Amino acid sequence: MTEWDLALNAFKAHGKWIISGACIGIISALLIFLYQKPVWQAEMVVGPTDRTGMPSLSSILSQGAADAPALQYFVKRIDASQSSDFTRFETLLDSPQITRHLIREDQDIVPFKSVESLQIWLNDNLQIRPYGLTPYRKVTLRHTDGAQAAAILGRIYSHSDQIVRQDARIKTDRRIVYLKNQLDVVRNPDHRNAVISLLKEQEQTAMMVAIDNAFAGELIVPPTVLAEPIAPKAVILFPALTIAGAIIGFMLGGLIKALRQ
């Protein structure tokens, strides 16, 4: 007896239950499709700025100055800070720190008014994924209101970049003060030239911090809502519930038949 014969015999024995289960599955799918709110997805793509991808500061120093231990340590600290700005920006995107900013400044667009509830919702609906083989990141947010999802993504981006910018402003101001103090005590010409070069670079950074542009993360693709909702999907919902109903009907019919015997 082939598999087709077994399936045909099973349908003959439990056909009424299988058809009934399939019909219930179709009705359930129809009710879900009619009454469940559509879930929309907004997405944006972010990446490192030109500033975070700049060459190492050691390339602007003379060989004699680059060999000075104190300057080596200082340059490494600045290089590490610049290279980690985008990493910190990416980490902030779904952090409780951003959630607190949203509650404090954007209560008109977030679906919850407490930090705990909003953080749980973001953990369930916000995703950050690599964008192909590039250093970019695709950030997506699911919401029953597509416009609000896009607005929330925009605010998440702004808050994250602003936090990194503010921290960089504090660190840069401290470095400028330190380098100016070093000019008063350094006598070696190579070292003085190196300190002057580093001071100019930090002053340029201070100017960039003050400019109202992307600092740590650049918005490659602005928040955009997909053209169609991601749920419920009729092409998935109806076949899945129909098959599930038919299977349950078959099992229920077999169980009832066994109990009657």
C-alpha cells in the first residue's frame, strides 16, 4: 500500500473532521485578518561619519615627536575615542539611556509612558542588523502606526548622536586645556610642533562638535515606512491556519473514533 493509499484511507475515515477543522481554520484566519490591527515596519540605515573614519593622528606627527611616550599615549587615547564613537552610537540605539530620553522629551509619539514598559516594547520591536558587508547598520521598528514608528526611529537616531556629541565636547575641551598647558612646559622643538599639531586637530574637533550635523552616526537612509504592513499576511495566515485546522480535525476524529471502540 502506497503513501497515497494511506492518505486516501485516512481521509475517508476522518474526512468530515478534516474538512470541519480546515473550515474552522479558514474562519479563524479571516477573523484575525479582519480584526487584528496591521503592523507596519519603519526602517533606517546608519553608518560611521567621515570623522569617525579619519586616519590615525600619529600620521601627522614627525618621527621624533611620535617616539615620545607621553605623546604616543595621548594620540592613542584620541584615536581610540574617535574609532569607538560609532560603536557607542550603535550601542545607544536600543539602550535604557535612549528610552529615558524618549520618555522625557517625546511622550507624544511613544506608545508607553513609563521607562520599563517602553524598554520592554523596544526590546521586542526594535532590531539592529548589519547592512550587507558594509559598516552600516539597518535599524527597524515595528508598530501599529507606521508614521509614529518612523518618528520614533528619527528621535532615537537624534538622541544617540547627541549623547555622543555631548561627551565628545567635554573630552575635547579637556584635551585642549591639557595641550595648552603642555605648550608652557615643553621645550623640545619637535615635541612643541607635535603638541601644536594635536592642539589644532582638537580645536577642529571642537568646531565639528559645535556644527549641527551628524557627529558619530550618519543617517544613510532616513526613517521610511514599508509600503505594506508586515502582519497579518494573508498568504501565510490562511494556508497555515487551514492546514493546522485540518491536522487538528484529523487527530480529533481519530481520538473520538478510538474512544467509541
